[in-house]
Amino acid sequence: MVTTIAVTSEPADEPRVAVSPDTVKKFTGLGALVRIEQGAGLRSRFSDEAYRAAGAEIVSRAEALAGADILLKVRRPSVEDVKALKPGAIVAGMIDPYSDRDGLDALAGSGATLFSMEFMPRTTRAQSMDVLSSQANLAGYKAVIDGASMFGQALPLMMTPAGTVPATKAFIMGVGVAGLQAIATARRLGAQVTATDVRPATKEQVQSLGAKFVAVEDDEFKQAQTAAGYAKPMSAEYQAKQAELVANHIKNQDLVITTALIPGRPAPKLISRAMIESMKPGSIIVDLAAERGGNTEMTQPGATFETPNGVKIFGPLNLAATIAVNASSLYARNLFAFLETMIDKKEKVLAVNWDDELIKGTLVAKDGQLVHPNLATKTA
């Protein structure tokens, strides 16, 4: 029996789309029928004609959803859309599992088999499916580009007959995927780059990219990383020492990019109001943790504003989506790599291995119930 995959357009504030013409062609090669809502890919520059040429059917939203076996999304779908699918259909996307718990409960109650791509295990096998990394990579790049544009000065050192233009000083706070890409991009543009993180393993990564590492490297610092690769919450004593070091460093920086974000928790406050007030007029802060409240005490999520002392703070909510062509292409590949594990290549039918670590790691709801251990209690 042919597996039917539905793809619909996203909300007005989400320009990304869940499949590209390239992944449509791969899905059809596995025997699937891909039905895409008319115009769903236009904001990512994927035309209906390109999708048709790859083997997809272009239909209305209702026709795409009707009785489909799988729904691929960027954002969490509506309960109404999910109820139009085949009973128990697979829904895969960035479900944002820690927000709007009542909405998530309602979606689980629809009976859909719900997978949250944010829960993808951080393993070697899952690297091609890691949506957080693919999107954070782009966000780190775009943060530097947007910050440089807002700064209004040249980033590289320039030696001219009229005099020397000094290099911009860029400080990256949080050296995960986004932070590493921000370091690499700022270095390519010629900035003088420093970076900080509480995880000791990041020091070598920072230095390998040609940046200087800044951190209080005491005994607590040496134990500050979880088995999953995330930063551990630090003691008040360590936070005070680190804050003092950062405060002395940040006052001389031109461009600061913060990326510290722990899934399911409010973003840690890395930059105080006093630190911001110590910065030079014209300095820029790009806060990539704005969606969880921000890494600064003055971040306004979704907005850009200028402080009384002339520092601009930019708190984007969906920065990767501002380069939707690339973001959608990478996201679509992540989804295909994941869905490919559920399809029997020989019989060309759905064959989900419920014991697979990737399936168990990302499965949020099944048979009307939330099943993921991270969602055992309600979270705001």
C-alpha cells in the first residue's frame, strides 16, 4: 500500500517548509506519494512547478491532509489538521514540546503518532537528523551578518593610505553549534574574536577556529558538562567569578552574540544591566536565546531597541528562518533522513521499528497519550 505524505504551508510568521524538491524526489523513490499544499514552498523559493517536476502532487490543503499516513511540518500543526489525517498517522516536526502544554495535550488526544524533532538524540547516527544543529548553524552565521550590519563599522583591520581602520572586537557567549558558526563567520569577516562557555571541551574548539577563550578555569569548570553535551547549572560562587571576568571583558567589545540555551529551561542571564551600561555607544548585542527570555537582563524578545547609553540589543525569535531557502533545505534533509528509517526499502511500505533509539527518543505521543519521559509533568 502506498504511503501518503502530506505537507502543508506554515503560519504567516514561518517562511520555512518541511520538504524541498530534492527530498520529494527521494521520498517518491521510496514509493511514497507526496501531496503538497499549493504555494507551501514559495517563501522558501520552492515553486509548485519544481515540486511537480520532483514527483509531488500539488493540491489544496484539505486534499493534502485527507487520509494521509504522514504529515511533515516545521511548526506544531493544529488539532484540526491532524484529525484530517489517517487515524494514528505519523506527525513529525519541531513540535516545541515545552510550550503550550494544553495544546500539546490536545494534539496527543487526537490519536496521532507524534514525533518531536527537537528530541533527536545527540548521537553519531542521528547527526543527519539533528534539526537543532542544522538550524543553529544558520542562526549563528546570520547573527554575525545582522550584527555587523547593525554595527555600521567595518569588521576587518584595514591598512589604508589615509590611516588604519581597527578590527572590530566580537565576543561570542556560548560555544555550541550556533556559537561555533558565529566564531567562524566573524573570523572570516576579519573581526578580532573571543568566546566563552562553561564547558571545558569547548576551549580547544574555540582555539581551533582562531579565537581566544575567556573563562574562569577552576575545578568546577572542569566538571561543567553533562553526558549529553549540555552545560550544567553552575554554582552561585562560580557564576559570580565568571560574571566578574565577563564584566571586565565585555566593556571593550563592539559586537556580542549570546547563544546559551538549555532545552526546557529559561535562558540563563549572562549579561547584566550594569554590563550593558558599561559598553561603548554603538555596540551591538545579538541575543539568540530571546525565545526563552534572553541571555541579557534587557532583551526584548522579537524586538531591537537602543539603550540610553547607545547599545543596541537585538532579540530575534526565528533567525534561521530569515534565510529560509537554506533553512528549509537543511531541515527537509533532516526530516528525510529520519523518515527514511521508518520505510521498508524492499517492500516500500511504512515499517516503524518501535525499539529504535531514534524512534524512542523522539516519540512524544502515541495512542492518545503523551509518552515522552521529559513531558511527565507540565511545563510553562
